[in-house]
Amino acid sequence: MSSRDIAAGIRDFVVTQYLSGEDASDLTDDYDLIESGVIDSLGLVRLISHISQSHEVPLDDIEFGPDNFRSINAIVALITSHTGPLAA
């Protein structure tokens, strides 16, 4: 799976779970999900669970600092750091 595919999957999850029915046109890969209020503490727990299940990243391996979940780019970097090299 490429980083572009991972980003698209994370974006779909964020839109479906947190922005349902809202305009998601501003949701770029570097949009700050935490500062903007898109993801709160409970949402972060759901996102971490989704990452663990869908990308087979053990919960024990996920660094829980907010910077790892601040944007789609940060989330992709977190996932790829635990899943090894990706296809282009």
C-alpha cells in the first residue's frame, strides 16, 4: 500500500467519522486536525483504534503524542514508520 493510499484511507475515515455532512474541502494532508477541533480526545481514541486495526500496527507500538495525529501527513508517517517501506 502506498502512502497516497494510506492518506486517502485516513481522509475517508476522518470525513466519515468526524465531518459527516460537513464541507470537507479544507481537509488537506497538512490540515491541523487537533487545533481545528476536528478530532478531540475521544476522537483520538477512535482514530488510534482504527489505525491499529486497519494497518495492523500494535497499540503498544503507537506513540500517543498529539503531534503524531495532528494531520493526515503525520498519521501516514506514524503508520509507515511501523509498517516498513511502501510502494511508490
